Amino acid sequence: MRLEKFINKLVQKDLITNINLERPSYVQPEDRILYRAHRILIILGMLNTKNGLSKDVIACVDFLLRNSNYQKKFIFEYFQGQKNIVTKIAKYSANIQEEIDFNIVQYRSVPWDLRFNDMFLFLYVRSLIKITGSSKERNLRLHLSKSGIEHFEKIKEIFPSEINFLELFGSKVQEKKTIEIITEIIPKSYWRQNEKLNN
């Protein structure tokens, strides 16, 4: 009754009323190019070898940072057989839930996000990254530019869990091994579990 009176008074004053009863939509950080592009800067800043990183490795590491439930498995596989694996695990402090996200899209090769090219362009036009190599020869490499390194230093404190994980690998990651674990071992370990649980 009171609401009706209120609306009538607004109408009498020629004010436009617009009541939206639909649920508000929230934009997740993963849907924001600014957030995703900054995470790529974190990857390049932490693993920025003089040769840069391939787009495939960036996609694989980004996948691990987005889906922290797979990080422990990756660490075990990556450092398997090395004497310092216990030290590496001890340094890794994950504030994650142990359960696996079964809604994740099951990829069959590199977990490529169609928005990566937009993110790379976003960083490139702002002179935060350099791209070397040739797309024709399929050997493109991404590097932080001088201003990209400066920007990385300013933002790295915003991504503490990502930094904690990436610090385990020193200043570089073995590309072939990383791609193999992400494209072969993790799918074989988890996709079968998903299929069993879905049936």
C-alpha cells in the first residue's frame, strides 16, 4: 500500500520510475581483461628468462593459477625424483580447498582461452610486453618490456598466492615438461575421475 502511494506520487511529479526485480549480475575477476592481463604480467615477471615464454606455456601456467586445485599434483610431477621436493612442498602454502572443480572445461591439448590474444594485445599496446620470433615459424616468445618490469614490481604484492606458487620454480620453468604435465598427466589423472562421477 505504501509503495503504491510512493509510486503514484512519483508519477504525479512526472518522474520516471524504473524498478528492476531481476537478480543483479556480478562480473567475476576472471571475466575482466585487466585482471587476467595482470596475471600474465605476474607469470612473465616471475618466469621471465632471457628467451621469454611461449604462448602455450603461459596458457598452462595461467591454467594452474586459475585452478589452484591442480597445483599440488603439478608440483609432485614437476619435481618428481628431485632431492629438494620436500623443501619445495614445505615452501608451498596453499589456502585452497582440496576438492576438484568438476565443472572445469576438459581440454584435450593446451588449455587455451580465446581471450588470450586480446590480453596479449592489451599488454602489447601499453608497451608492457615485447613479442619476438615469428608466427609463421610458430616460435613467438613473450617478454616483459622495461616498463613491464617496472609495472610488475608495483603489482606483485596484489597476487600473493600466485607469487607463492611461482617462486617454487626459480626464474624459469621447463617448458616441455610443463606442457606435458598439463596436457597429458593432469587430464589422464582427473578427467577419468570426472567421467566416473558423472555416470
